[in-house]
Amino acid sequence: MRDTRFDEGRETVLGLGEVDEGQAGLVGGKGAHLGALSRVDGVRVPDGFCVTTEAFRRVVARAPEVDALLDRLAGADPDDGQAVQALSAEVRRAVEEAVIPDGLAAEITGAVARLGEGAAYAVRSSATAEDLPTASFAGQQDTYLNVVGPAEVLRHVRRCWASLFTERAVIYRRRNGIDDRTVRMAVVVQRMVLPDASGVLFTADPVTGHRRTATVDAGFGLGEALVSGLVNPDVFTVRDDAVVAKAIAVKQRALHALPGGGTREVTVEPQQQERPALTDAQVVELVRLGRRIEDRFGCPQDIEWCLTDDGFRIVQSRPITTLFPVPVSDPVPEAVERPTPSVYVSVGHQQMMTDAMKPLGWSMWQRTAMVPMHEAGGRLFVDVSPRLASPASRAALLDVMGKGDPLVRDALETVLERDEFELPVPDADHAGDAGHAGDAGPAGPPAGGAPEASVTEADPAIVAELVERSETSVAALERDIRTKSGPELFDFLADAFEEHKRVLSDPLSIRAIMAGMEATWWLNEKLGEWLGEKNAADALTLSAPGNITSEMGLDLLDVADAIRPHPEVVAFLTDVQDDAHGDGFLDGLVKLPGGSAAREAIESYLRRYGMRCVAEIDITRPRWSERPATLVPLILDNVRNFGPGAAERRFEQGRLRALRTEQDVLTRLRDLPDGERKADATKRMIDQVRAFAGYREYPKYGIVCRYFLYKQALLEEAGRLVGDGVLAEREDVFHLTFQEFEDVVRSRRADPRLIARRKEAFRSYEALTPPRVLTSDGEAVNGAYRRDDVPEGALAGLAVSTGSVEGRARVILDLADAELAEGDILVTRFTDPSWSPLFLGVAGLVTEVGGLMTHGAVIAREYGLPAVVGVDRATRLIRDGQRIRVHGTDGYVEILG
């Protein structure tokens, strides 16, 4: 019934032929997609019509009891499953019992009559928050098959409306931040297709993300048997127009339509059970149809299909929302049939921050990084293909990656081992494009290339000079940026970013960082060879001087010392900790005995470290100076768990332990053959690592200092835009790239629709887990530990700080939720420098992300904390409160119960 128009009540009943994807608000996601599908050349969609969201709105408006129940549902505790279940059942009952007005009923039954009154229909829910590019909501509402007769169609329309409030749909919406009142239900009514076979086509591999690989699930009869799990499907894998793998299931059951309505399970004849539901030629034909649909919607699709005597019918298509996006790269010339493959390494895994960033955040990092970076899913990636292409640079890249994170190296090697993946040898002009990225990304120190030579003399004056250079540059930025606004601010920032990169690429700074890293590697290798010591450098770097990140944790102990003697201050801060809006607490402190001293201690701490925060590489994240209450739980933990003078005492204990370890190592070396030479060489390396290991943390501190100044200036500019009516609120600029922000300032015009789309996209990106390695074909590769030294049942990871410790696991995903007791072991996804103050109160550390030289690992060694990082799914496999044992020397975690 294509292009049929219903003359009456056009807002309540529309033919599929007059619907497209721009009308999702009126016909829901499913209806909008089906309308668009009906216009794709060569794609056949069963005839049908949509009962629109306007019809739903009118019916619900005539049932005030539904509105009252929605009020109660909105006020229910989301963690109270029984209350949500009971209230959602009441809402469904009220909707199902709602009266359909005579006029609307006549429109629906009239549409049925035009399609064929005696025909069978599929009646399917189509919600406005369904089949979106960012959330498919698959299976959250209901579908009814083989519905016969106008009265039954009307009854099932009401059942579809009611399915908007199934318990699973209500919970799913809450998890995705969608208000129940903002979602409306349309209903799609289509002529039933009684197929020989049916199933699902994914135009990209739903597991690996590979965009050129399609998978087809196929079975006999109606597709609901596959969707519901009643039968196992045949599974075909297709790549480049050929079936490359298939698994034919034994199909004992099928779902068939009954003549009078409804469905039933039937037994498949024994001789047919192992027959493929589709031939290879049919599979390839189906995938070609899928590619047309994918091209039409611009993203990989999850497609439901049916096969009858006269070919395929498409009954649904929705985006595959679980795939990680492919990085945006330069356009490929039309003459190139198949573009050169690219391999990308995650920046976030190097930075210990794998959360999604808002556009201003990732675009600012791009502009201040030392190598080109590509955005995907709110994360940044470096294209390492040029370095992988050359055997010489490939070996160096894999070596550095392996030392930092063995999983990245394994993922790269997994890609390289494939016959299909052939990288071209780069030309001389581009061979170095993916050079060392360091703090700006993967592959080594923070520079555009390897340093000519590392510092070999352990001269503390070198570090002092570098710190002074950085402080001078930051002071100049702070002085000069204050006077800039409007377009002049962005002109100034262009020069500031060049100074930013100049400081970051200071050759002396790079040599100092490499001196510490190389000395660490040398000590671990040689002392392992000569003395059988594992990770020997860990103990030798305890309390190394000049580590700004470890000093940040120790200084917070001094803040606790200023607060501990004043019980009223402690009680006041305890109330602040429980107040989600407690960031004005500093003013309240001065009214308490001892409060002035407490406030001065906190403000002094903020003057030095207030530019830091969780996920600090993202300029849009709130800094401690902006939300000082973030520090209150950490301060209170220090008050409870430590005594006066703990900072100085802990630092001295670490220094003395490192000194004892040094003396022990040198004594044992001198007893070996050629011992004096070995001891002398080791002493030089110990001096070198202690002189420069702490500096490893300083460049990041300098970056964050500069970032805070950029942010303050940009927010002031955003405030002026709000005052002029250009923006609705200051934080809207976080959803613009830096260039777009500049364009808004210059033009005095902003696109609110773009900002709204970016906000929605960011919410979807937050739910994605970025891979360590991503290919231009969209394949996500995370690597594996290929080890045989991990006990059965233990969780493998990377040993980054020696020692073994047993204790209670505290699974913490948000720094604000930290509440620790002595002996607890911190288990989290990642830790950047802002987590370092927490390290003082725990006995061990386990993270899902990290490498040997990332910030969390450096600080764990600095504090002598047994730590294992890179433990896949640690926060899901380890439950909060479980007893675990961390083997920081051997790199695994045991779950004890």
C-alpha cells in the first residue's frame, strides 16, 4: 500500500510511503526507518501504515490516571526494583484499558480495510527513543505477529502503547538518561510476510567491529524464533562479496503463523534440520541489499529480513549502536578502489583516561599535541601505520609499546600477522609523521622524534632548570592572557599553543625523561640477569625527589594535619561530604573554631594543585579549584587513617628503604665475577634514576597548569556570549570544537541544533569502551597476555610495582565515592595524577588500564604500593568488598572470596 494517503486525521494515521527518517518524532524510530527503507532502490518493505505518536498522545490525554501514575513512577527510587515493577505494571494496565476515540478507531480500521481486512498483520511498537543512531533500544517494546481482523489490530495497538512502560523499558530509559514523559509511542502495522526463512543481518561484525565483514543469522520460518532464542541459527560470515565462513546449525524447531491468528512452534522434518536456511548465493545477495541500506543511513545496520518465493523483504533496520566509531581521516581519492589500511593506537590508554571527551576537550588536545591525532567516539587515536610499514621503525615502535603496555604490542602484532593486512612502505616525507607522542599520545617521550642522546650525568640542577623554564612560561601566559578577549583571544591562543608545544618538546626535557626511563629499564634488566631480582628499580625509586604528583598526595596529608585537631571542622566537612552542592563550604569554615587555619590549608593546597582534576587532559572537566568539595572525602580519609606528621614520615621511610636496597644490591654485586664493574655501572644508573625519575611527572603538571589558564579565559568568553544572547549557557561551548568556538566568537552566531546533537552524541559515547588498537576497517583489537605463569582463575595484568598484598577490594569508579579503611586495595578503571592522594590510604592498586611508565604506575612505585595494571574487566570481575591478593611482582590478581 505504497504512497497511500489517509484523508482524515493525517496526524494520526500515515502510510509508510509518506514517512521518512525525518519524522521520528511522529512515527517513532522504527516507523521512520521503515518509511525511508521503502524508498531505497531494490529494497522491498511489506505494505503498512503508522498509528502516530499524536494518536498516542490524544488517547493518554483522555486518561488522567496515566498521568498520575507517571508522577508516582518518576518519584520512585530507581534502585527499588519492586516499586518500579509494580508501578510500571499499573501504567501498562491503565494504557491498555484506555478508550480509543471512535474517529481514531475508524481511521485505523479503514487503513486495515484498504490493505486487506482478512489479511494477517504484524503490529509493532515504534517509540520515539527507539532505533536512534545513539541508542537502539532493541527489544524494549513489543511486537505482535499474525494479528487477524480489525478488532484484534486495535487491541494490539493498545498493547503496543502499553509496552512503552514495561519494566525493562523503564529501567533502560533511566540508564540512558531519558525521561519517561518525553517518550511517545507510535505503532507500525504491516502485512504479514509468511517466510520460508528469516533472520538478522549485521552489515558490520557486531563483535569485532570490522566494517567490511557482515554476518547473517538465518533460520526457517518466522524470525521471532531466532530473536527469542528458541532456535540456534545458521551463521554466515561475508567479506568482499564472498562467504568466508559458515556454521550450519541443527534446526529442530521453527515458528509458523496459524491461519486464524497467532503463532506456534513446529518440529522441523529430520531430513531438513541440517539443511542451510540460505544458499551462499542468497547470503551474498542479502548482504548486497544490506550495503545499500547501510549507504542510505550512513552507518552500519542491524537488519531483520524475510525470504519468500519472490525474494527478500526487509522488515526492520536500525543502527548498530555498540560499534566503536572509526577515526576520521583524510578523504580517499575516488580512483582508489580500496584505501590503504590504517592502524590507530589509543591516546587514552597512554594517558590513563579512557573516558569520552567533549569536542572542546579533544580538539584542544589535538591542537597542543606533538603528533597528529584523530577523533573517534570522543577519544583520540594516533595513526601508527607509517611506523609499522617500515621494518626498522616497526621494531622500535613495538619495543616501546611492549615496555609500556604489552597488550598494545600484542594487539599490533595480531593485526600485522594477518595476510590481508599489507602496509605500504611510507615515503621519506611521511615516514616520521607518527613519531613519539609521549604525554601527547602513545609511543614514547613527549617529542616529535627520538632525542639524540639521553642525559647521563645525574645532575639535580638539570631538573631545577627545567622546572624554572616551565614556571616562567606559565607565569607569562597567566600575565598576558588576562587582557585578551573576543577574536584577539583566539589569535593569542594560536601563539600560546605554539609556546605550549615548544615547552613540551624542549630537548633537555626529553633527555631528562628518557634518562629516568632508560635507567629504570637498565636496572630491571641487569639486576634481573645478575641477581635474579624482578622489577628491581621499584624499590630503588622510592621517595625519589622532585615528583610533583607524589608531593601532591603528601601535601594533602599536611592539610589533614591542619584539620585533625579541630573536631567541629571535621564534623562540618563530614556534612559537606554528604552534600552534593557543597562547593561553597570554604566560606562556612571561618565561622568555626580552627576553621580559619583549615581554610588557609585547603586554599594553599588549591593554589598549587587546584588546576588538577580527574580526567584532567579534558579541558571541559571541572577542576579542584572550581569544585573544591571534591577533595573533602580524601581529606577526611587522611584525618581518619593517618596521624600527625605522616607526610614527612612516609617520605623519609621510602628514602631510607631505597638507600638500604641500594646498599644491599651493590654489596651483592661486588661478590660476583667482575663485581666492581657491575657495581659501579649500577651505582651510576641508580643515581640517574633517582635524579630524573621524579621529573617524569612534571611536564604533565605544566600542561595542566596551562590548560587551566586556557579554560578560565575561554569560559569568560563563553560568559560574554551568553550575556549577548548568542549561547544559552556557558558550558554549551564544551560541545563545540575549538575552531567552531572561534567561529562563533567571530560571527556572533551559534547553531543550537548542532550543540543539541553533540550533547546527545556525547551521552552515547560515554557508554562505549575504547579499544587499545583500532583499524580503519573499524576492528577493535585489545590484545591478550600470552602467559603460562598465571595460576588458574587469577586475573592477568602488568606488574608495575613490586610486592604482594592481601586485603579488601574497594571498587571505586568515581573519586568522590572514595571511602577507604586501612589495608583496602583500590580497584578502578584507570588512575591519572588526580587519584594519587588516594594511593596513600590503600595497600594495593589494580586498574583496567595502564602501562609500566604511565602516571599511576610511577606513583605506585614512588609510594611502594604493590600494583597490577591492565587487568581486563577488573571492575566487573572483582566485586566491591571481596578479598583479593595483588601480586605486584608477578603481575596477577587472585580473588580469594
